[in-house]
Amino acid sequence: MPRSLSRRAALGLAAGLALGLALAACGSGSPAPGGGASASGGTRTVKHARGESTVPARASRMVALDTDALDSMVTLGLSPVGATTVSEGALWKNLDAVRNGRVYQVDDNLWMLGIGYTGAGPILDQIRKDLA
């Protein structure tokens, strides 16, 4: 039986890869002649959870693969040419919970900002409603 990634691992992998690609595009100094290509071939190797990837040293077109990576890119002043969310990808669609209809949409603001005692009640109310 093939082993599948947990949702947390899948999200972490997507965020790490997207952030790694975004950070790889954040070179310092001025671009080298020839459209940003450096003397070493114009690429750099980025290490990530799945190994290594070779990317342009001065990437000009970047894509965010999830909302965390998109937030990080915008915070760093980068302008992605495209973005997607985890729920649009094949990995997400193949998770057992998704295929079995056991995934529920929640209020992002409540779950992300409702930390502590004041947020516990509304979060529990939402869980009760979704599981009823």
C-alpha cells in the first residue's frame, strides 16, 4: 500500500518549495550583463524538503503555490505572476479526507485570529455546526 503524505506535510512541502523559489529570486546586487545571467551560468541551486532544484539566479517570473507563500512573497515585495491554492492541486484532491467529503470550509479570520479564550467558543460552535 503506497504511503500518502499527511495534509500538514503536503502544505509544508508546498509552502517550503514556493518560499524557496521566491527567496532564490531575491538576489542582491545589480544584475549581471546578459539579462541577469551570472558568470556561473545564471542559475543557483535551492535545497528544500524534496532535495534540490536549480533555478535562475535572478528569476523574473515567480508563482506562489499556496496562500502562505503568496503572503510571504508580497511581504518581501515580490510580485508573483500567478498563484494557486493548495485545494486546487492534485495532491489535495487525492487526500482521503477530501475524497470522502470530510473536509469543511472554516472562517479563516476566526481560526487564524481567534486565539485564546475569546476565540474558543466561536471555533467550537463552528465545529459543532460542521459535524452535526
